[in-house]
Amino acid sequence: MIAYSELSSRLRTIVLPHDDPAMAAMLDEISTEENQNGRGMLSVLVVHKVGDMDPGNGFYTLAERLGRPFSDRQVFWVNELHKVHDYWANRGKQ
């Protein structure tokens, strides 16, 4: 997992502050494509640096837009984290 601010500092091809709306748009685009390909919402790995250590509200809003309803944010987040981890941990072992 990585904090929004750390992700921002690791970008090399563009300068994109962690709180820039373009960061949210980029993460939405990545998660939409990954979700469509059955790999889960990859932006589940990008979380708040302090406090709850969860993804931001945009993650949950996108999940609903993608037809991924949930009743409990925490349960959805943990399940999605497992889905993404399982795919990437097992990639190439198939």
C-alpha cells in the first residue's frame, strides 16, 4: 500500500500533487480499466497517510459508479484489497 503523498512524490513523468483533482482522475481511470479486466480496483492500494489509512471517498464513489455496491466500507475495502493482492501475487503462476 502507498499513501497518496508518497505516490505523488514517486511519479517521474509528471508533477502531480497528491490533492490535485488530476490524481483522482488518474486513479479512477486505472481502477476502471483494472476492474473491467477482472483484476479489481487497483487504487485500493492508495490510502490516507494518517488517520484511517483507508482509500479516499473517491474510491468508494467510483466503486458505486462501476456497479460495485457495498453496505460496509471497511468490508468492501478489505475484500477488494484481497482481490487485487491475490491477482498480482499469483500473476505468472498460472
